[in-house]
Amino acid sequence: MEKIRDDIIDFLKGQSFMDSNTQFADNESLTKAGIIDSIGLLELLDHISESYSIEIPEDMLTPDNLDSLQGITNLILKLKYERS
Amino acid sequence: MRIDSFVAKNANENPHQIALEEGEKTISYSCLDNDIDRIASSMAEFGNCRFAVLAESGIQYIKMLMAVYRSDNTAIPLPIELATFNMERILDTARINNIIVTEAQYSRFGEAFFKRFETVIVVSDDDSVNTLCKRVIEEYNNPNLRLVLYTSGTTGTPKGVMLSDRNLIANAASIIEILGITPADKAALVISPHHAFGNSIINSHLMAGGCISIVSMNFMGLIFSMMRSGISMFYGVPSTYRLLLRYPEKFKDAFRNVRLAATAGGAIDDIIVKNLKDSNPDIRVMPMYGQTEATARLAYLPSEDVEEFVDTIGKAIPGVILDVFDANNCSAEPNITGELVARGDNIMLGYLDDEIATERKIINGWMYTGDLAKKLPNGYFKLLGRKDDLIKIGDHRVNPRELEKYIESNNDVSGVFVVPVSHELLGNAISLMVIPNHDMDATCISSFCRKNLPGYLHPLEVLFIDHLPLSENGKISNRSIIEGYHNVKNSM
């Protein structure tokens, strides 16, 4: 779980969505904080799909699943777990 | 009359009719009207003063906007996609003393950001209004000024388009007529409400007494579930439709019961039309054309002509006259290329605090669109590109020369060139060619762009070059830059 969260943070920092020294709470909203917008979200979705070899069903493209580090981590775990 | 008077009128005639929806939240005309009154009372001591409106898309934004109107002040919606310093530039240029802001945006920008204002009004999620500070400073604005919309605040000097009640009402009435909007319609608002297109959806549907369902484009799952809630009219820029088309099955399902799909902000293509018709053979597809300087709408293509004339902008909306002028400012014959000009009650009062730019844009009552066009024998108009070098990215008009200057002056480089490249969703995107001053890493530039520019301006690639991409006559233009880019790519 920590590993997934760290990977997402690495991606956000690596792609300069976040500064390397940004501290961000797990339940904070990425869109409301201005870290990511609709175009940035597409990049994030591609990254998740590729890195974890998962397809995210359209119905799961919601703020609960994608707008916070917590939500994204849970989403990945859930999809990986359901698949195996 | 003001736009908010129509909310009051509908609240009177049809108080329980739902005006706005946002996820699980709904609000009737009568409640909306009351909330507008309550928020407006916090601005009652002001009159004809400029109020920045800082709110994410949603019911709150519409309430706050209408409250500024109702208190007889001028609303200046801040496009929230902008980085803080861009926003500050708008605030400095437009000399805005007062702001009304949602709690969410207040905490995002932080207390220090709001120190610049004399009056700060915070509207919280439960609709309580909290005036943090208040000082009424008299302003001498155009007495007809009601709304200022920014066309481009991304780089360079942002231009504020001044609109009057008359502009807003005239354009909303024309839109109601061409789209046949009724109180039974439920419209989807998925694009930004802070710009002309989104604003026109709000005005026309509230005026018609119908319902608007609001969702942001961030999360597709929310859009698809909203579409299942009985949306009858959908509005999007071409990239909105392309984004939804990434999920073809859901797309088909989403538009099954939509009676009208309207587009604006860029040319629509056959693929979008075909997919819409496939999901619902009875759907009316209506491409529209306009500019912020014309409040929103100038022309539309009647849906029966979509297949045959999809490469045109159709004809003027009711109340607008369109023409093509030659270099001598005379009406050109059909099939002769000139500049598209327009007149009507929807044409702006002018640019905010910029008479020179206004005089260049509106001459003898005609607004010069900057779009090259020709009249077709059937009276329709066909666009043939821009007179200037502006690039259309998504629904944004971007000035590449301003963007270049901005990146140049904030990085250790001696030249930056913006290359328009095609993008599957946005139509166009940009790549950069950069002449560095010394050895540097391309990620510095790309990271600078990420931090300081909205997502649609993030460069697809950053290429280092060592000489200027000049044309044969020694000039720099989009054309010479694109040529230079191809040369670099070919030699890679």
C-alpha cells in the first residue's frame, strides 16, 4: 500500500505536477489543490493503467477513486485484487 | 432587465421547478432566488463596483455570480485553471478591490493572497456568508458594465471583455431561439462556466426556466452517470466529445436520450457527428461559432445541414449580422476571402481599461473577428484560418508569441519557439523548440511549464536547437517555426 502511494507521489513529482518538497495529505483533493486538472488526470490514468496493467472501468472514474492519494491507492489495490 | 431578474421571474411563476443540479444536490428556482438575495445583501452597500468571483464550477458559482448582478455590481469571474501569479496579474491590471470567494478556493489560495483586497466575502458550502473585511471604494465604471470575461490570461497581458445586461440578454435570447430551449430541457454543463461558452449555457437555460446539471470534466464516471439522469441538451467543445469518445460504449449510452448536442469553440469533425448519430438517430447536432467579444454566440449551422456543410459555420444567429470585409473595409463578394465581421446587440462594450485595443477591434460598429472567411453562395460562411498567428488548443485561443516571451523571460534561455502540433483530443497542442544559453536539461523547461501553465499548454516535447527558425525573408511566424521543427525532426 505504501509502495503504491509512493509510486503515485513519485509520478506526480517526476512529471512536475508537485514540487519535490511538497507535503500532501493522503485524503487531500488533488484537483481542488490545483495539482492536477482534466488533462493532467489523463496522464495519471495512463500511468496507472500501464504501471499496474489494469483497466479502470468508466464508472470508477470518480473523485472518490481519483481525487486523493488515498482514493487512488485503494482503487489500484481493488482492481489488482479483483483481477487475481 | 438583468439575467438574475429571469431567475426571480421563474421563481415567481414556477417556484418548485428545479433550476440547478450538482451530483446529489438540487435547488429549485424559488430557493435559488432566495439564496441569491441573501448573498447579494452582503454587497448592498456597493454599486457599480468590480467584484472578482473566485469559485470552482458548481451551484455556488452561479449563486455568487447572480448575487453580484443583483446587487448592481460588476462580476469578474477568475478562471481557476490559472496559476496564482496569472490571477494576480489580472487582479492588478483590472484594479479589483473586492472579491467573493468559496470556502474551498479561500483555503486553496490562502489568507495572504486575499490581503490585497479591501473587501473579502467568503461563501461556505452551507451557504453562510462571511464578510472578512469590507471597505466601499467608489469606482467610475461604464454604467452599463455587468460582467467581464477574460479571453486569455494565460500569458501576456490578459484582456477583459466588458459585457452589459443588454449583451447578455440579447445573446441568451438568440441562443434560446436557435436551440429551441424550453423549461422542460435539462442541460449538461461540463465545461468551464468562467468563460463565454459556459456562461452562455447558464444564461440561456436560466432565462428559459429550465434545469442545468453541473459536473466538471475531471471525472468521466460522474459525467456518464449525470447523462443517465435525463439530460436533453449537451454542450461541449470538440475536445469534450473526443474525451467522452475514449469510452465508445458509454458514449453511445450517454447520448441515447439527448435531443440536441451543441458544439462551439472549434471545428467539429465527421467522426463526432457520426458517433452522435449512431447513438441516437434522432439527435440534432448543432455546431456553433462565436467569440467572447460577442458575449458568446455569433453563428450556427442548422442541424439539417450538418452532414453537407460541416466545414462551415453556417449563418448568423437572430439579431446578428455577419459579413466578410475586404482590405478596404467593404463587403466582399461570395467566394472572396476577407475578414469576418459582425454587429448586433451582443457585441461587447469594449475591452476593460483598454481603449486602444477596443478601437482596433470595433470599427464603425463592426466587430472584426480576426478570422479569415468567405461567404458561400447559399449565404453560409466558411472559415479559412486566423489573420494572426493565434493557435486554437481545445477551446482556448493561445497567442504563441506571448507564450514564447513568457517562457523566455523566466528561464535561462535565449530563444523559445512554440510549435503547434496535432493532438488527438485537443485538436492542437504545443511542442517547444528552445535555444539554451548553456548546457541544460529539457526537464527544467517542461517542469517550469507544468507549474506555471494550465494542463493544455504543457509541451508534448522540448527540443533544443542552435539557430532561429527564420523564414526566407528573415521573419518568424508559425509557418517558419513549423518548417524549422520538421527540419529538426528529420535530422534526428
